[in-house]
Amino acid sequence: MEHKQIFFAGGCFWGVEHFFKGVTGVTATTPGYANGHLGNPTYEQVYKDDTGFAETVRVEYNLQSVSLSTLCRLFFMIIDPLSLNRQGEDCGTRYRTGVYYSDAADLPVLQAAFAAESERIGADPVTELLPLKNFYSAEEYHQDYLDKNPGGYCHLSFKTFAYLKVFEKVRLYLAEETDPVARMAETAAIVHEGMRFFWTGFYRVAEVFATAKPDLGSGAAQLVLGPFQGPPACLRISHGRGVCGTAWKERRTIVVPDVEQFPGHIACSSASKSEIVVPVRDHDGRITAVLDIDSDRLATFDSEDAKWLELIVEFI
């Protein structure tokens, strides 16, 4: 097995360490201080914000179990890449974001990850990408801090850690499976169980023949119900209709805080109060399905749900 390391600065290192400990293939995590201009700094010295150090976590990983690109993708999930010297309520250069590498051979992979993130957010991240100059382990009480102090401060949300568990299950269960329906079925079950949603499922883009829907004509397409978890749902949805059809037509994730306020909402269940729909694309960028999730509470979904579910459907 090939073991490697990478260094992530993502704000307060307590939460960053706890997050990466939950990633399959990560073998060790060490909070510390990176790329400063002082030997063996203490937390009190770094806290003054004049040592040049960033709170950083050394992540050691097994390359056969998790790739560097996946680790970088997950890193960008837990930071605001456009926030300079601030993450959550933590402010100062010690809380800047950065990826520091000790192996120059990793640079092309990291550059590709940064380019992909730029494309996703429509701007260049202010996150540093630099070679590692130095790294010093933080004091013992910082190591495994959130394990020792479960109620301790963390700038990452509980939802983030819940989605990480879901993502890791999807990554594990879908690793060897190639059948698309099986992949959708497993994903729907994992997301539904892990996040406790009211309804979780997929609608597939399918050609509709004249015998099935005469008014559409042969060769037209509809969303047809696929694998799902929850109560019975609408069987077919036309292009541009309802939240699912609109997400398909507009090729974007749609978050609806109150389904009754969405124009043309299709009421498959009166218990549904809020909804999120995420398009599923193939390798050529064509939309082949949508992931549809309903909640029986208002305003359940936000941008954090959107980015995690978009990551999950990349594996479909």
C-alpha cells in the first residue's frame, strides 16, 4: 500500500481534523501549524497572528483507498474558498485556507482540483496552493480535540458531518457496481436512511413512445419514476413541469423552501412541504436523471444540501 500525505488549512483545525478522520483511506491526522517563520511555535504565539503560520492538518492517506483528488474535493466542501483569512466566525491570517504539498509530483493533481473548483464557483479561490515550508504539530490538547470534547466549538455544521457519512457510504457501496439503476437504488436508500428525509428518489429521463403517451408523440422524453424511498409518487413528469421538470429544463439544482409557492408545483403528496432537485449528468454533460428529495417540513434545504447532493450524484 502506498501511503502519502497532504496538508490542509481550512480555518480552525479542530473541525478540519475531525472531518478528515471520517474519510475512508485516511490513516492519520495531525493538527499543527504550517508555513510560518518561527521555529516550534506555540498556540499562543500563532494566535497573535504575526508568525505567518496557518492552522493546518496533516492528512496521511492510503492511495489505494482514496485519491488525492477526492481529498481535495472534500476539502473544498468544508471551506468558503472565496473568504480571505476567515472561515466561519474565525478571523485572521492563521485561519486562511491553503493546500500545502510535500511531494512536487502531487502538484498537477492539485492544480486540476483547483481548476475544477474555479469552474464550479465561477471564480478563482483565494485558497493558497503552495509547497510545504514547515510544519509543527500542535500541542497535545489540540490533538483529537472534538473526540475529547464532543460539545466543543466547531465551525463546521452537524449537517456537514452527516453528509460526509452518507458520501462515504455511497463511495463504498458503489465502488464496484456499474449498473445505473442499481447505483440509483443504493444511493436513494443511503441518502434516505442517513438524512431522514420524507422522500428520496430518482426520476430518469426516458423516451416516451406514442402508445404510452399519445399526446407527446413518438420520441418525446419525460421524467419517469426510478428507484426511490418513501410513499408512492408521481410516475411521470414532463419537461419543464414542477420542480423536477424545471431542474431538468434549466439544468441546475433547485431549492424550494415552500413547495406551495413554486409555480406549477406537482402535488404528489400533501405531506411534502419543501424540496430540492439535483440534475444527474453523464460524462458528456447530458442530463440522464434528477435526484428529487422532499421534506415534510418547510425550509429544510439550503446551499449546503445542494453542494453535498451535487457531489453525491457525481458518483451515479
